[in-house]
Amino acid sequence: MSITQEEKIRQVTEKTIVVGVDIASETHWARAFDWRGLELGKVLSFANSAAGFAQMKTWVEEIAEKAEKSHVTVGIEPTGHYWFTFAAYLKEVGMKLVLVNPMHVKRTKELDDNDPSKSDRKDPKTIAKLVLEGRYLVPYVPEGVYAELRICMNCRWRVLKELAAVENQLQRWFKIYFPEYGEIFGSFTGAGSMALLHRAPLPCDMVALGVDGINQIWRQQKLRAVGKKRAQRAVDAAKKSVGCKEGLEGARLELKLLLEDYDAKRRQYDEIMAHVELLCAQIPEVEQLLKVKGLGLVTIAGILAETGDLRRFDSPRQVQKLAGLAIKVNESGKYKGRTGITHRGRKRLRAILFRAALPLVKSNPEFHALHHYYTTREVNPLKKKQSIVAVSCKLLRVFFAIATKGCAYDAEKLLADIYRNQPAKAAA
């Protein structure tokens, strides 16, 4: 549920303590203030540990008892991953946690002393003052299946990045020791190619095996689509190879280690995706979303991992804002500049939506018609990239409607933007 800034300010009453905490890797700093911004108690430094968290809790309770306060709001500037354990502790003990934008802290730290310096003692005060002004966000920590899904999709992104790095190193190895390998296989990642590389990585190894030896390797593993013709091609490419001939034992070991890394990453990826499929089966809207032509499980899982439970939003505009796709206006007096998107929020969600929209406008008839309408309409036609962004927003609304209303995907409703403007166009 969205809360306005005025509502946030009203939540800080005479009975409220606002605690600003500067998060660090080992030692946190905290300062407490009342609703008027007057400091209560002394500055506290506490360790990022169970004992430190308990010390902070005792410190807050003593201040609350002395100042006769009954409510506590803790504001922090999220720093990397260091705040996760602290946030979990505050949830356990029933203290309200809010997040302050690090950029806001950076830009307002000079208001009190006109000094751009930064310190562990100064930042908690700046954070607390921003909370008093209602300039904060209530954090959303996924729970249940959505927490599991976010972790799994983060693992997928990491493994894909590592897999790409290994593939690049393998391509480098081939350019040095076997440049002609592309004549044998279009991609080294196929089953036939990997079987051969594990047994005969270098050109001299393939020549020594000969056609029958190479073919025997594939027959032992019962591989199809490879045979004597491909084996002959491998031997011919190996004989004319211009690859480096020095350091072959080291090169053989290097390729062995790279292939082991590649196989391990592929197994990790398959394990992650098997778990993702099980998690998605527990989310009701996934079944309906998979019926949208052009949407796959990876895209759906990626979007839900970034947004969490869509039922927590009041409108699709809030999800659009989370993705950084909200419209940014540039106007002053009579001047009206170009509009664009804010690029704020979760950049990974924005990237997933944009990449999902590209195949949708090609393979899905409804999204293709919508894209055509956006780019060819007489009034305010959009450029292709702008239209893709608009289609991304439309896709978010589809997700929101299916998740919150439990309805099925309706192609006619998707095209409402086109139909809505038909009478006006005809009247013109």
C-alpha cells in the first residue's frame, strides 16, 4: 500500500522516537530524536552482531522510558548487504524500519552545519531528520515463495555471468591452440564437441586418434548427429591447424580445467532452473501468464522475483514506478522539454521487461498490433524504442491484472488502447 509524505509525517507523534542508524560492515552508529528533532540520549556505536543488536535495543528502551515515549521508528541508509541482518532483527523485536535514499543523505548533509564532510556521527542525524520529514520508504522484504524465487533468480544471474566468463576463456583458448575448431563444430558447447574435447583437446591428439578413434568416442557415448564424416572433418582441420605448438601440456591442462568449470556451471544452472520451476508452480498466476504467447518461464520468474507479491500494490502505476518506467516531465513556465522515464527503482526489473517486450512485439499478435499502433498513430506517434517501453508498461499491467484479479489473459482488453481511439479517428 502506498503512503503519501503527509501520512508519513503524521505517523511521527509526540510519543515517537526516531532513531537514525548509519550502517557499516562491522560497527553501526545510532542517534535518537523526538518528533521536534531534539536529540535524546548520547550517540551509540554498536557491533554488527547479536550482542550489538541487543545493546542497541536496550539503549532505545532506556531512552523511551526516560522520555516517556511508546513508539520507535528506525531509519537507515541501506548500504550494500550489511543491513539485511539488522533489518531481520528489528522485525523480530517489533521495531518499525524505514529506508532513506542514500542520494538524499548525500545532498542534505550540509543543511545543519554547511559542511560537506561525512562522518559516522553526522550521518545518523541526517537520516533521522529525513525520516521526520517523511522522506523515506517502507522496505519490502519478500517472504515465502517470493523470497525463495528472488534468491534463486539472483543465483541464476550470477551463474550466467560466470558461465559467460568461462565461455570467453574457452574461445580465447581455441584462437590460440586450435583456430580451425569452428570448421568442425559451429559451437563447442554441443554434446559431440564436449565429448571430443575431453578426450582429444589438441589438434595432435585428434590426428593421433584418427577418424575411427574419434568416431569410437561418439559411439561409446551413444551420440547421434555425429559420425565418420564429422570425424574426417575433425582430422582434416587438425592436420592443417596453425595453432601454437609450444606449451602443449600446459594448454591441455588449461582446457581440462576450463571444461570442468563449464560443466560445473551448467550443472548449477540446471539445478537452479529445476528449483525455479518448482517455485513457480506454487504461484497461481504463473499458469495464466505462461499462456501469453512469447512469454517464457525465465521471464515470468524474473519479473515476479523483482516485484514480489503483486497483490501488495494498489495500482499498476506503482509497479511501473518500481521498475523506473514512470514518466519524467521536464517543464518550466512556457518551456516544455522532452519527457522520458525516471530510470529509478529496480534496474534489473526494467531490463527484464525491455528484453521481454522485444520478442513479444514480433511473435505475439496482440503486442505486435499494439506496437504498430503506437508507432504509426497520427497523434503523438512514438519512436520504436519509446514504443518498446510503452509495451513494457503494458506487460506490467497484464501481470498486475492477472495477479490481483485472478482473471485469465484477455487479448481484447489488451488492445483497448487501439479500440478506444477508433471513434475519435473516424469522426476526424
